[in-house]
Amino acid sequence: MLVFGLLGGCSTRGYYGHLAEGEMAVLRARKPIAQLVEDPATPAALRTRLQLALRARAFASDTLKLPRNKSYTTYADIHRPFVMWNVFATPALSLKPVEHCFPIAGCVAYQGFYHQGRANALAGRLAKQGDDVWVGGVPAYSTLGHFADPLLSTMDRWSDDEMIGTIFHELAHQQFYVKDDTAFNESFATFVQREGLREWLAVNHLPPPDPMVAQREHQFTELILATREKLKALYASDLPDTTKYQRKTEVFVELQHQYQHLRDTTWHGYAGYDHWFDTPVNNAKLLPFGLYDRGVPAFAALFKRCDGDWTRFYAAVRNIGNEPAVQRDKFLANTSAVTP
């Protein structure tokens, strides 16, 4: 996830001021990890975790050839469960996101806030206009190298693999970023995260990730994407709006039933996604799915064609990223569309 540029015009001055204030508060909370490791007052569990983070940070540059800078060499305790909250919105009978455009990040399908109250206020205004709205918490983000991003206390509750993978993911955004192309950027960073973690585990003689975790994630994502396709066809039909609203409700009820069947049969009762249904499901809540992994197979194939050489791979990614949007979309959809 990205935090937006901190400069803007008069009409958005209040929002950009909020972003600047929030980012500066995070940066002021940073403490060098090496210093915390040496501090006897640091809890033993946190010290062990921070030592692991430093090892992973060195691996990111030494082996994965990711940027070598001060990002993730500091730690910030921000005393809240999420660093930001993103507001996603769509029209009631559309899957097209309400986009927001920023000087650095370009146009994205969400608007982020450092204070949950501000996010909820925007969500309320959009809902009053008739939009479908969803607010999601963000545990980590990248400033694309404009600041030295810290490891955040929001990540303390994660597994080691999640923390290490996130470091790789966010550094990948610093390695290369295409303005206005969330699917390309997130698929690239997700591939670096997964392949980087695989190499890290192998080098450290650790067991690979549980394949069932990836399988469940894939199956749940496919279920959501199939639901999106049903809604897309419904909204594009010539049915009257009253009928579309009724069938929209039916589609979401069907989604929950399909999930419950998957959970109780294929997953043998694994209920890790139950919480996703704790708040009402709508168009906006479906938006993030597919953005992070739609093009991962394309990047995996490209990495293989580069013989697993990270330097060659990044050069190839940069070449593709500099192509027009239609060519980037073709690459994401077809693993053989572009060769390094």
C-alpha cells in the first residue's frame, strides 16, 4: 500500500495537511532498531523480532537486490492497530471505483486517512450520496522511498513470514513503481514478496509456507472475483434498477452461502475468513481483490525467463512498466506477452 504525496492545491489543502501531519507523527516515532536491540529495557520478544527484521532487511538488499537505504532499519510504536484507514467507494450499481488522484501515487481506488474518524466521516458522506462504501485498516505502507519507512508496531502481531514478506513487498515499491497502475504495481510487489520469502526460507533452512494457506487465499479470492463477474453482468444488463437492486442483494447472500460451504467442506471448518463477513458486503468491499495478485503469474514467468537473476528481472520489469498501459495490461493477462 502507498501513502500519497504531501503537496496539493487549495481545494485539497486540508486533506494534504492531514497526510503531512500523520506522516510526520510516524516519522517522529522512529527509533533505530540497532539501538533498541542494545537497550536492556526492550522486551526480549521484541528484541528477537527486531533482530530478525534487520537480518531480513540485509537479505533484501544483498540477495534480492532491493534498494539499500534506511527504510525498515527503524521501528515506530504508533499505539494503534492500523497506521491508516482506506475508504473505498463505488456507485450502488457499478463496480467502477470512485478514484482519487495524487501528485506522486497517481490515481488510486481509495483515499487514506491517519485517523479513523476522518475515514468514517468521508465514508458517511459518500454513503449519503448513495455510494457503496467500505473502510479498511492498513497495517503498513510505502512512501516510495521519499522517506525512510519504519517497521511499525502494527506488524508486531504478525507471523515472522508475514513481517519479512511485507518488508520485501514495500521495498519492491521503492524499486519500481508505475503511476496510475495499481494492478501492475501490486502484482509486481506481491511476486517479489512471495519469491523473496521462498528464497529467505530456503537459505535459512526453514520449512516453506504451508501450501494450504496459499490455497485458501486463492480459493477465497476466486470466489470474490466470480461474484464480481456476476455483478458486472447484472449492472450491464437492461433490467430496471429496482430488479438490479433486488438481485444484487441475492448475489451477496449467495456469496456468503458459497463461502460457508467452502469453509465447512473443502477447508474442514477453517474459519479464518469469517471476520470478513462481520460488516455488510457491498461493491466497495470487493474492490481490493485481484489488485494484489492478478499479474503474479506473469511476473513469475518473467523471473524464470530471466533465469532467476534479480538484476535482469528488475530491468525487464522496468522495460515493461515504461510501455503504454495497454501493453502492461496485456503482459499481466498473458505470461508470454513480453520477453526480457
